[in-house]
Amino acid sequence: MDIAQFLVQVLNGVQYGFLLFLVASGLTLIFGIMGIINLAHGAFYMFGAYVAFWLTGVTGSLAAGILLGLPFIIAIGFLIERFAISFLYSRDHLYQVLLTYGLILIFNEMQKILWGTDFYSVPVPEVLSGSIPLTENQAYPVYRLFISLVCLGIAASLYLVIGRTRLGMMIRAGASNREMTQALGVDITKVFSVVFSLGAALAAFSGMIGAPVSAVYPGMGDHILIISFVVVVIGGIGSIKGAFIGAMLIGLADTFGKVLLPELASMTIYALMALVLLWRPQGLFGRPAT
Amino acid sequence: MTGPWPLRLTLLAAVGGLAVFPWVGDPFYVELVIHLMILGIFAMSLDLLMGYTGLVSFGHAAFFGISGYLLALMTPESGGLSIWLALPVCLAGTAVAALVVGWFSVRTSGIYFIMITLAFAQMAFFFFVEHQDFGGTDGLFVADKPFVGFGGWQLLDLRDEHSFYFFTLGLLVVTYLLLAMILRAPFGQVIRGIRANEARTRALGYPTQRYKLISFVIAGTFAGLAGFLEAAHTEYVSPSHLGWHESGLVLMYVILGGMGTLYGPVLGAFVMGLLHDQFQDLTEHFNLVMGFFVIAVVLFLPDGVAGLVARLGRARGGGPADPPR
């Protein structure tokens, strides 16, 4: 592996890590603040990708597809929180796992009814379809770089919103002590609605912007869900910083695993997770269990 | 059998009903009930972990699948292997796998335990998917059913559907009795203690990690028994046997049936399995119906089917009390 190849792999790993971060940050926020294990989170990613495929076909532009599709998915997320998840706040995690498992069954079947079982692809937008030459025979596609930059922007704004705004303060307070936050007069149910819809939006956006580099196919939500859980568990549940570090670790481990150990590629990330949990059972940035 | 006498009678009647079923039931349903009984064994094994030890494993299907793969790999093309060799090897192999996974996993708890068991199951899943020696995504065929007998003398012909039925029913009852015995023994009291309050159980001087590990290995081994039966019955094993959908399904049987009752999860497996079969005939989108069904159960039947039965029993002024929680 020469230096240019190595650089390409690093960039690919980072770009994959960024997409994972968008999905995993929603998952970790929903768990950390609402105490909900949301197995249906991957479904938002999948629906994002399918909606992007559909609306890009209709409007001819991915950007338009994203702008039109996002509010739609946010609305679905809001309704699900209101009419299903909100009954489970005081129940055991087990029932949350079960209910959201039921949601997965429904979503996957809806996807089959609406779009069938074919694989689709979304074209890369014209302006971003070029590539940057690295050496004589190595180039890096502009669109992948664009994904990384957009995701970096979102990660930064997420960091600012959570660290610097009043809403962020409520979210952090809700994560550390729900009852006390409520006692101080914060309407925690509204915060929950916002967090859940935000999580759905982040996952859907990740699916939309990632659609041109990965195919759009049935079961893509399940795949990303499991990997996002690995990210969240490595980083420590509820920690955004942890989700970021975890996503980068998994993105790079997966990319380099495929290059260096192709026969064990899919196992590398799970092995990494087992190692991290052995070393720190609560994840890299998680609070120790009480 | 354990428990109050109305429950014992009901369970005996259920076993009696299952015992006469092959003579009255349609061959298709005999086949289906074999499958449901196997899932019942599988679900009971998970109940030992979830309902009694308080460990929610999201990777229990790994042991189900590993056992099936062991059988498929061991069985020669030339004909059935003696069950006295096949079954112990499958169970021992699964127990070793459970020991390794458990050794890592019992150090964590709660959501982390859920995730680490899932991670190990995914590792096993991808291991079998990516190795062509193990059939890759296509899976493996089991060349022939195991041979039950001594020397050349055959005790039971598993190729015969009725014989396989009674073989499975026998093992279902044996599994129930063995697990009930384990739970009545001091060991069972300790793991219940761990579920109720681990710190206090540890303070009483019990090495709780070791107890959790032993419980994990026992549960894994019984899942291996179910996997052995499934592979022998269908003569086929594939990576989907150890996928996370399978782990999710068995979790659902346990919760749906009612955790911490042993017979509840078997009931859950039967209810879900039959519904699955019925919806499959009605509509190709049966997963949609199953999804709504699961959500309805979570929202309206918090203690599962066994809890509903107990509640109805209480409403009539009798029946078993709520299990302690």
C-alpha cells in the first residue's frame, strides 16, 4: 500500500465514519436523554435513502429531494414518538426493544410494499461528480469529500447547539437527571419530542446524502442499525463525543479491515467492540454503571 | 412438575394433548408442531437467562446455529451418525462457545450485556457467511438424520415423522423438568437473587459472576439442543439460524409468553409460530400484521400470555399468584 492508496482509504474510512456518526448520534441522544433503546432508528436511515431515491427521480435533483423529504421523515418520527414510544418511558428496556422490533417489521414491510425488493442507485449530483487526482492513476471523488464536509458541519452545529444554547442545556439536563429537570419547570415531554425528531432527521439525512455512494436496498436499515449500536456502545451510551470517536474508529476499522483482512472484514468491528468493552465495560466515554 | 396444582394439571393436559396430536392432526401440522416444540425448547433456554438470571441476551441464536453447523459438519455423506456421538459433541461444542462468549459478557450488564451478546452473535454470523467451507450464505445440508440405536439395532427411526415428533416432545418435557429442577436447587435460588438484587447477593458471599456464567452456559447448551433438533429435522442449517432476527424472535417468544415461568415462553413460541403460519397463508405481507401484533402485545398485555392467563385465573377467584419480581 503506497501513501496515496493509504490516504484514499483514510478518507473513505473518515467519510463512512461521518455517516455513521449522524445515525449513531441520534441513537445515543435518544438513549441518553429519553432512556429508550430505539431499534427502529435504522428504519429512518433506510426511509431517508428511499425517499431520496424517489424524490430525486421526481425532481431530478438530490438537493431538492433532501429538502422535500426531510420534513416528511421528521413528521413520521414525531408521530411515532407521540403515539408509540411515549407509552414506554416508565417501562423496562425489554419492552422498548420489543415495541421497536415490531416497528422494524412494519417499516421493512412498508418498504417492500412501496418500493419492492430491487436494488436502486441514486446518481451523484452533476456539480459534484468530478474527482480530485492524487497521483497519475489514483483519484478521489469530490462527492465523498463533500459528504465528509457536510457531516463535519452538522457535527459542529450539533456540538454548538448542545453545548451553547438553551435547548442544548435542557437536553443535557434531561440526560443527567430527568426528574430534577422536570421539577425545575422544563416540559420534558417537549424536549423528548424534539430529541426523537432530531434523531430521526439525522438518521434520514445520513441515508439521503449517503445514497449516491451506497446502493439503496432492502435491509439497509438493519445493517446500519447494528453498526450504529456498536458505535454507541464503544463510545459510551449517551455521549455525543463518544459517538464521534466510536464512529471514526469503526469507519476506519471497517475500511482497513476490508483491505487488510478481507476474509475477516465483517468480524473486525465486532472484535473491536468486544475488546473495548473488556477494557472499559461502560464504553470509552460512558458513565460507569451504578 | 413444579407449581400449584391447577397449573400442573394444565401442563400435564397440554403434554397429553401434544402426545395424541400426531394421530389426529394433519401431517402438515405435525411437521409444524415439531418446529414449534423445538422453538419452545429454544425459548425456555433463554427464559433461564432473561426471566430468572436477569440477563437479556440478544445473541442467543448464535448457540442455536452453532449446534446445527456442528451437526451438519459432522454428519458424513454416507449416512446418519450415531446420536450418542452427534448429540454430545453438538452440546459440548455449544457449551464451550457459550463459555467463551459468557466469560466476556457477564462482566457487563444491562444494555451493554444486550449489545455485547449481539456483537458475538454477529461475529459468528459473519464467520459462517464469509467462509465458503461452511457453505457461505447458502448454508449446509445435513446429509442424514442421526441414528438412534445400539450397534446395528435401531431404537427409533428419526426419518419417520412420528418418531421424530415423539423424540422432540420427549426432549421438550425433559428440558422443562431439568430447568425446573435447576431452578428449585440452591443454584436456582442464587440466580433469582442475582436478578432481584445482584449487589446484595454478592454481599451474602455468592460469587455472582460465576453464577451468571454458569447460567449462561446452561442456557446456551439448551439452545444448542434446540439447534441440534432443528438441523436434524429440516436437514439444513444456514447463517440466518444465528442472525439477529432469529435472536429477536426468540426474545419475543419469551416476553410474549411471559418471562420467568418456563411454560410461558413455550406458549409464546406456539402462539407466534401459529400466527406466523396463519398470516403467511392470508397475506404475503404477514410481517406487517406481525409488527402490529407485537406492538399491541407490548401496549396492552404487559405480562405476556401467561400473565393474561394468571389474571383471568385471579378474576375467577383462584389460580396462581403473580410470580415474584
